[in-house]
Amino acid sequence: MVTFELNGKPYSFDGDAMTPLLWAIREGAGLTGSKFGCGVGACGACTVHLNGEAVRSCIIAVGNVADMKVTTIEGLSDDLGHPLQKAWIAEDVPQCGYCQSGMIMSAAALLSQIPAPSDEQIDEYMTNLCRCATYQRIRKAIHTAAKN
């Protein structure tokens, strides 16, 4: 059994410790906001925070997060009240929406480190992939959230 904090609450995963964190979150805890995209940590659809840092949950074994803090998109805000969630809506960022929870989680980690990032810093930090290519709207939403 692996115990960790999930969105501010204690959580115990009773499966194989080698299970990817993504599946412990989605299948074990029933939190489906984090998406499976590639399974190799390249796309970022599965991005969550691990002790405040953005990580790709598809390539981290759940056994490696024992006693750590994991935050998913569901834990960012329970009412879409986070400045990034508001900015994402205001700037009409999502097209298909599949990658967006991972994008928001990466952007939240960025803003926690750099409260007012430049375009260059956003481009360097935001390595998540968006098949719909909404990168300009993502950058605009990050700037909007940084102002709030």
C-alpha cells in the first residue's frame, strides 16, 4: 500500500507500487482530469504537481510518491476559481480540450516560480503539446492570470 496526500487529503493506493501515478489517480482515485496522452512523458496531458513541481504522472511509479503531496487539476480549485482556470475560460483557450488540464497544471507551476513571466519564459517552460496548436491563446491566458 502506498500512502500520499492527494489534493490535500490522505490517500492510500492498494495496487502495485510500480503502477504509473496517472493510473493510481485516474483508476484508483477516480480523478479523470489528468489525461493519458503518450505514456512516455512527452506530451504533458498527464501533468500534475508533486510537492508543488509540475511532473508527468505517466512516467512516475506511484511507489515513488509515498508521503508526498500530489495535486491534480481537480485539486487546483473546486469551483473553477483559480486565476488560470478563469483566464483559460476568458481567453477561450481550449479547442478540443484534451491537453488543457495538463497545460493549466504546468502554467500554475510556472506562475508559482515566475509570477509575471515573459513570452520567452512561457515558451521555454511550457513544454506540453497541444495538437490543436492553441499556444498563442495559452500564452495570453498565462499573462492574463499573472495579472490577477
